Amino acid sequence: MNQAHDIAQRLAQCEAAIRHDPRDLVAWHDRGGLLFALERWPDALASYERVIALDPRLPEPHDNRGLVLQRLGRHADAIQAHDAAIARNPRFGIAYVRRAMALREFGRFEDAHADAGRGVSLMPGVPIALNARGITWNDLGRLDEAVADFRQAVAAAPQFAEAINNLGNALHDLGSFEEAIACFDEALRLRPGYPDALSNRGLSRQELGQLDAAMADFDAALAARPGFAEAAKRRGALHLLRGDYAAGWRDYEASLQALDARQRANGAVNGIPQWRGEPLACKSLLLSEPNGFGDALQYWRFIPCLQAMGAEITFQGRPALFELLRSSPWPVRFLPADEEPHGFDFHCQLWSVPRLLGMGVGDIPADVPYLSADPARVARWAGLCEPVALNVGICWQGRPERKIDAGRSIPLAAFAPLADMPGVRLISLQRGHGIEQLRSLPAGMQVLEPDPRFDAGAHAFLDTAALMQSLDLVVTSDTAVAHLAGALGRPVWLALKWMPEWRWMLKRMDSPWYPTMRLFRQPSRGDWGGVFTAIRDEAAAWAVSRT
């Protein structure tokens, strides 16, 4: 209350000075800072723009204008404002730090890291610069470096709640959930009701299985900051994990509305109206899927639902997946991600379709297969399988640069109980990251690796899909390979971390998404040994039943 009163008094003094001299640069600039503190962003922006109009040579008002523009969600404009500040003073350290935060909004993480590093070099030991560089280290997946910067920032400024919160984020990403929660608790002690710390603590509590406490944190974060997109998305995911699809979709809708407004502020929407469930008869619908190949394969099942409503469908994405998606029985046009779309009535992200159609767990279309393999490729790779063996295709690692992969990937050595079974032949389906583990297998463990031609072309998963037709079973971590096997209607056993993604729900051994899938869950956090003991025992029983 005293702080608010002090700001009000100082603001009145600025207003009086401006009335006395409308060209008082200092008064206009101080007014902008006070309005910023009051979160009156448009008024603060007008003050800084008045200073720039009076004297465009000064770097500080350009930089502060950029900071206000970030708060308004206008990150492209903010970058230009910080550019102007740096052009006027190339050694303006805080301007580099602030520009780094704006660059992150466009996924320009390397550029952001370079700016943050420049800020640290110009302001050595300054907590705000160390905090910014820690954030960019985290963006790049360099978590140990991020933790080091955050710890240094907190050591220099023990009351720096943002840095303590960010340290908790990095520790969460490293899997140190209890230590992360301690950081969020401290950030909340310093700043009661801090929405980001509440939301982040909820995520760490969820990983520890404290689901009611996590839900309470997400509720509190949204109460403290209505429209908080990330907290709404996280709460939605927790509802979906628990099987409450109606509540989950509502939260996802709220998060998307906030993100859509932000995209519009950044000029990122191409002018095509977003589909929100309107009639689609004789309408053209542009679909995309930003979350990776696995999600595209999972949600492809909804294409006929949209076509039954009369929509003409075009899918825009990475061309590497187009050939596989063309194997579905539904007529779809394809547009590469780097081409500008024109002439569509609506656009929609594919994963939003079940939400917009109001689907619950029991409504998910689960008719498989809805993808197929090329017969010539099937014949080419069938020779990897032995008729008398139990041929098991395995995949163990996703893309480590994606934070969502944390805890999902499995050390290849954990498959040893399956490899040790008599009559079992393990065949690698792994491509890219993780394949190096084939060079350091435990003694006696054998995994057959297809030759280098296997899925080496421009089209993803065509050979994997073909080989799956000859396999008896696929055993995989939570990657796109699991979705491919399910979409092909092949038997697939999915090894899940203790607290999985929402789509796999809780406690179930089956999946409403894929009728040929079985789920094997860690009995405790990090316990892959328990998972593969269960898989081995089930495989042994299954092998007996097949004889």
C-alpha cells in the first residue's frame, strides 16, 4: 500500500512538471517508468514515445519502449525498439538483455543467447544479465550452464524472485523435482501469489504424483493472473490425464485464446480465420500440427470426421511426413510448411479437432489401421525377421532437445531382459539420436540394426512402417514410433515413465487411442527395470500362447 501511494505521489509530481513544461524529457521518461510499475502499459508506451518525439537520439527511451511493447505482446515491434537503443549505444548492456527476451518469442534461441551473453560481458556479475543468459541456456537445452548462471544471479541478489523461479525451472528439467519445489516455495515467500512460480510448482508436484496439490497450484496461478495461457494449458493437461476431457478441453480453449491474441499482436496470423466449430459444408480447411510427427500421426484419425462435415482438407506441414500420410484412405491436399497459404475459409491445428468436436474418452475414433505400408518396401525389409523367432522391433529414444522428452527416453541397456529371452530377436527401429547406444551394448545383448538405407531418404517412417508389417511386436518408448505402430494396427507395447503425458491417462493398461496398444508403466519414478521385468514376463506368456 505504501509503495502504491509513493508511486501515485511521484506520478502526480511528473504530471505537474509536464504541465509546467510539456517538453520536460525527464518528467515524461519518469512518468513512463511509474506507469510501467502500475502495469498501465499503453500509457507508459505513450510517455516513452513522447520522449522519443522530443529527442530521438536518446537510447534509454527506445529501450524502455521495447520493454513496454513486450508486455503488450508486440515482440516484433519490441525487437525494433531495442535495435534502435543499441544503434544509439552499442555498449548498452540492458538493451541486449531485453532484446534477447523478445527474440525468444520467435524461437530465435541462438540469437537470444548471443544477446544475453553480450549483456553479461557488458555487465559482468549483474544478476539480471546472468538470469537472462540462464534463460537462454535453458532454451538451448544446456541445463547445467543454466543452473550455474541462475545460482550466480541468486548469490548476488538473494531476493531476486525471478531468478529463483528460473532456477527451479532448470532443476525441474533436470528431474530434480523436490529441489525445484524448494525454489518455487522460496520465490513465493519473496513474492506471494507469484503466478509463474505457482504454475511451475504445480508442474513439479504433478511429476511427483501430487495431483491435487498440482491442481491447486494451477488454480491459484490462474486466479492471480487471469488469462495465464501456460497455466491454463497445464491445468487442462492434468484434467485430460485424469480422464476429464470436458474440463481439459475448456482449459485448452482458454489457453489458445490467449495465445491467439498474442500471435495477432506479433503479426503471426496469416489472416485465415481460425475454425472454432462452425459448419464446414463446402468450406476449405487448412490443418497444421505444430507439435511433432507423433501428434500428426495420432490426430490424423480425425480427418474423416471433418470431411463428413463437408470440409475440403489441406494439411500444411513438413513434407517429410506427406508420403506416409498419403497412405490413409482419405483425400487430402498437402502444402509444405514454407509456402504461404491463400484462399482458405478456416485454419485449425489438428490436435484441436477433438476439443472443437467436444469429444470425450469414449468418443475417440479408434478404427485401425488408418495408415498403411508400401508393399514393395514390406517385401524389401521382411528378410530381417526370422520365421521361427519372436521378432520384436524396438525404439528407445526421442529427440533430446525437446523438453517433453525428459524422462520418456529409455537407456537401450534396459531392454536386456527382453533380449535375454530364448527365441526373441530384437530389431532396431531407432533413427538419429540414441543410435550410438548400439555400439555399447551390455555383454551378450544383441540388437539387429537395419542397413544404412533404412529410412535414409527424404520421407519419414516409410521403411519403419514396412518393417512393422513383418514384426510380431513393437516395444517402444513414448515416441512417434508408438503412434505409427498404433495407426498401422500393429501390436505395440509402450513403456511409460511414472507420470506420463496426458494422452496415456493414469493406471490404464490399454489406450482409447489405439486398440492394439498395451501400456507398461514405471512402478516408481525412474524404474525402467520394473517396466522391462513386466514386459519380459508378458512376452514370455504371449510367446507360449502363440505356439
